[in-house]
Amino acid sequence: MSQGFSIELYFDPALENQVLKAWNVLARRQISTQLIEIESRPHITLFSSPFLDPAKLESVIKSFASKQEPLPLSFSSIGAFPNENNVLFLSPAPTMTLLQFQAQVCEAIKKEGIEIGEEFKADAWIPYCPVAQEVPKTRMAEAFCVLRELKLPVSGYAMDIGLVEFSPVREHFSFGLGNTIDT
């Protein structure tokens, strides 16, 4: 049973590997394996909704992606959402380019009659890359210590945009930004 859909921003292989390294260290320490188990991929969520028609968005996202360039990203800090999911994340420097990119994605899908939730509106969206979910409260401090061992900032580029259904994660489509060459 689907829990929802997300439009996600994916990274170049080197940056993706840096995030995967954090996932794997947290898994080895048995702090969190959730993202690996649901077969997620390192990403920043640009938009999420419990209900979407993927076919309705494919041409919109493809057209949008073709007009964009890869986005420079720099994950410079570690953060947490201490709620029922206890999510730990890497936080990218919130550049105007990144914020405008997300606002333009939401504007494009809004034109298709899709409602944008409050947390994805331009003045409320918080960009983050999850590195652990469902971290036990008693292990949050240890998880932060593990993540501090990453040599921040880690930098690279957002290269692709895709639509996934979760959970587990199932990609419906993804497109390279601009005239990127698929490797």
C-alpha cells in the first residue's frame, strides 16, 4: 500500500557516495537501517503528496528538467527533526538557486491542478537530505557523533529529478537536468 509520492532531487555519483557512506556507518552501528531497507536513494525532497497521478506529471517534470542546469550543492551541517520519525539529515546551504528551483517545481505542478501542501510552499520549505530515520531517542546523541565524523562540507551537484512512490521506494521516472550526459 502506497504511503505517498515524492518529487526528489538526486546527486552526482561522488556526492551520492558521501551520503551512502553515512547511511552505511549508521547501519553498521545498528542505529538506523530504515533508508536502506525501503530502498531509498540519497535525495532532497522537493514536493510530496499522499496522492498523485504519475502519468500526469511525467511530461511536466521532463520539460522542467530539460530547461534546468545541474545545481551546485554543499551539505554543511547536520540536523534533526525530533518527532515520531526521529529523522537525522544533512542540510544543504539554502542558496537562492536551490530555493528558486524548488519553488519553480511546485509552480509547474500547481499548474496541473495539484495542491501544494504548506510545508512545500516557497516561504516554508526546508531543504534536507535524510541520512537516518526512526532513530531511537536513546541513540540520537551517538548518531550525531557518528555524523560529525563526516568531513563537512561535502559538495557536489544535483543532477537528476525524479518521481518516486513509497514505501518501499519505487521510482516512476527520473530525468537529467539540462543537457547532462547520462553515465
